[in-house]
Amino acid sequence: MKLFDDEKDKLMDHEYDGIRELDNHMPTWWLWLFYFSIAFAVGYMLYYQVLGWGPTQHEEYEMAVTAAEAKFGSPEEADPVEDYTWTISEDEADIAAGKELFMSSSQICFTCHGNNGQGMVGPNLTDNLWIHGCQPEDIASSIINGFQEQGMLAYGSGAKISNEEVQQLVSYIASIQGTEPDGAKEPDMSRAQPCGEGPLAQSDL
């Protein structure tokens, strides 16, 4: 191993397999960073574990729940889904509001079902072949509960909306039945069933 003159004084006594080691010290910046990490760890332990000044994970969770309830309301204040009567509205204002929800960045229905309901990752919503039922209450249940195993969160994105807004979304989905948009996704006949006598099958919307 070729040594420079200024390295000879740093050469250590031991040797292994013809390899010699130089006694190089760690860079000063690295040592200060190491000392800082030790000081931070001690301060962190004192703040959270010893003195109890910082909130625990459980306390942080309770704080987050309280903040969410203050912003969105508590579950007890939410509309009771089981007592709601789901119908299909033909009112243009309801349908327009439903379309706005369908296309909104907070519900993101269009990202899986397409801008026109033609189906992409999710199924086509414009034909009369349904996987989970075509009654208004079936569609509302699909929206409210989602299908986690297929990647659909509750309310589309996990962001809860009111029963009235779900009703508007159901009405919009009913309004696009039979529209035959371009690029409509083929149904999975191993799962989908004709709507039969359901209200969407009878609708001329």
C-alpha cells in the first residue's frame, strides 16, 4: 500500500491480509451531529416519557378525534342512514348537484367510473347490469359503505357526505342509465346481473 508522507504518522500497528489501517478521526461536523442526536433523544425522553409534558399517542388520538368532530360533527349528530328513505329524484337541480359530487375532487367517483360513468377501474354505471343491486337503497349502500376489497372507500374517498347528498348522487347515477358513452367498459358477466324490475330498469332517464 502506497503511503503519502503525511499519512505515515497515522498508520496503526495492526495488519490483516496485507491491509493496514490509518488512524483517521471522524469529521467534526459528523461528531457534532452525533452529539446533537444524543441530546435530542434525551430531551425527547424527558419531554414525553419522564416529565409527561408532551401528549401520548392515545392523547394525540383523542385530540384528533375532538378536532374532527368539531369540524365535521360527531357520529351521533350524523343523519341516521337506516331511517332514510332512498328514492330517485328527477329534479334537475338534484341531478346537477349529484353530478358535481360525482366529479368533485373530494369524492373522486370519476377517477374509477369515468367522467361519463362509462367505467374504468370501476364498473360501468350506464348499463343495466349491476353487481350489488340497482334499487336506490342498494346504490346508496354501495356509496356509503364502499367496497374495501375492490379499493373503493366509503363515500368514494372516505370523506363523509350527508344523506341528502348521497340521494343526489344516486339520482345522478340513475340519470346516466342508457346513455351509452364512448369507451363504455364491458361488464363482468360472472358477477353482474340484469337490473330486472328495479327502478333504474324502469326509468326513462
